[in-house]
Amino acid sequence: MNLSKYKLPMDELPFGIKESLKEEIHNSEFSGFNNACELHTEGSFSTGICKNNKGEMLVTCITEMPDVTPSMIDWWFGWHLPESERYQLWHPKAHVSSRLTQDNSHFTTDKEKYINIDSYVKEYIGKQLNVLCISFVEPEQFGFPELNPDTETAICAHVKDLSKNISIASITHLVSKSHKGSIMQSSFWLGMNLQHSNRVLNFMIKPLLNVSNIKAIFLTDKLALDLLTHCAEEMNHLPKFLPTLYMDFNKFR
């Protein structure tokens, strides 16, 4: 299939995001990923970065998505994962490759096509090339109740750094219908559940991984800023092509 129609140049970030990137990282406590619903519905969700007294970090980003519906986002995550060219549409400058070792294409709903899937990606966050495994899970694992698919969806996942074989992050993208399209609230919990994929090694080193001074080696302020920038770039770019892409691939649904 020819995807050249959807390969669009990226725009500058919105002014509000640029201003948020200038702000200092706040020291404060925050809800864990298993209580993501609480974080996203408490009414004070905003773009920024905070760090708790354990050295864990929370990166949050709000993106307005004109003409995008929550169901389009579910479709997008099921559609783009199997092929690198599709993945690169999302962030042409930073996304390198994507592959799956499972095939969920036979499932009926769009959400079923990516839930319980491990996505293996290579992407630049800042200037650092990351080799990651992103494991998508049910939103219930993040504390979300059953969501109305007509008005909202939640993308939830855990992230492993394959270069170190260490689980480093958990992610939520809550997408809610708005009068212009949708609003996405993205959250990244960094270092809240550091663990090695090897059980024996994990038993030996997990106490060290969760010491704040050790966490600081993996979780730098620069990483958090680069991640916020990356998220803002890819999520602001997605609405430029997703409505057309979705319509073109779903004409006969």
C-alpha cells in the first residue's frame, strides 16, 4: 500500500507546550500508574514534569486533537504496530522501526487488536536511540473503570528498555471526546517499578534499582524533558493525517 499521502512534514509545537518545556521540574508526590484514573479525573491535570522523594518522575502532556475521535485512536494503535512505515508516519523524525511477534489482526474490535501485544520499537527520544518493548494491557490494570467507547478510550502499557532489560516506565493515553474532536491526556510514570527481566538478577539487584541515587542514573531531568517533547511532537502530528487515513482505510466498515 502506498502511504505517501500521509507522510506530512511536522509543524512547530504549540506555544503552550513550548512554555511548559521552560518550566522547572516540580518536587511533589503523585498517584501511581495503578491509580491512573484518579490522576486523570481529578481536574488539575496539566502539561509538565514532577519528581517525588523516591526519585520517580511523572511526565504529563495534554494534546488537543481536532477531528479525531477516541475510536480513531483505538484503530490507530491496532493498525500501525505491525509495520515500520506506518509507525514512522507518527513521528517522521524520531521513529525508526516497529515490529510484532504476535498477530491479533483476527480479533473483531480495534482495541482487541493491540491489547496484550508486545510492540518492539526503535525510536529517538532526544538524541538517544532507544530500543524498547511496549506491552499493551487492559485499562483496568491502571484503575480505569469500563469506558464508554463512543466518548473515551485509554491506551495503557508498560515499557522495557531492551538494551538494559529493565522495565522503566508505564504509560497512559486517555482520550476523551470534545466539541472539536478529542483531548488526549498522556502520562508517563518513570522508575516506579524498575525491575530486570531476568528473575534471578532481578531478585539480586531490585533493592538497588529502587534506591533514589541509583534511579537518578536512569532517570535524568533531560530524559523527562526529551520525553515530554517527543510526546508533544508525535501527538500533535497525529491529527494532521489520522482523520484522512482512518476514512480511507475504513470506507466499507
